[in-house]
Amino acid sequence: MNTTIEFSDEEMNALIGLLDVAVRSQGLNVAQNALVLATKIRESARGIDNTPITQDDNPEFAEPVEAV
């Protein structure tokens, strides 16, 4: 089954960011699946007008939490 969903550039960037968070949180357990999805998203975005999705050059990260 193939499904088509329309996303704005901002929504696609947010989705890629969520995949990144999932990989950072769960590590190798989700990395392979996230890579497949991210690749499909990027290829789909390039297919629209042949320009790649922009990437945030200044990401903000949360402060680390100390274990108690």
C-alpha cells in the first residue's frame, strides 16, 4: 500500500528533527528505521523542485540532566 501525504518544508524539517531525537534517545534500536524514513523524506522533497531540504546550521540542544 502506498499513501501520499503533503507536508510543508517546515513540517518535513520537523519530522527529520523528530527522527533525529528518536535516534539520539533510543540509539541503534531505531537508527536503521529512521535512516530509511529520512532518506525517503529527503528524496521526496528533492523530487518537488530538485532542491534539497535545508538543514539548521545552529541547532539548540537541551542541557544534560544529572543522574540521581
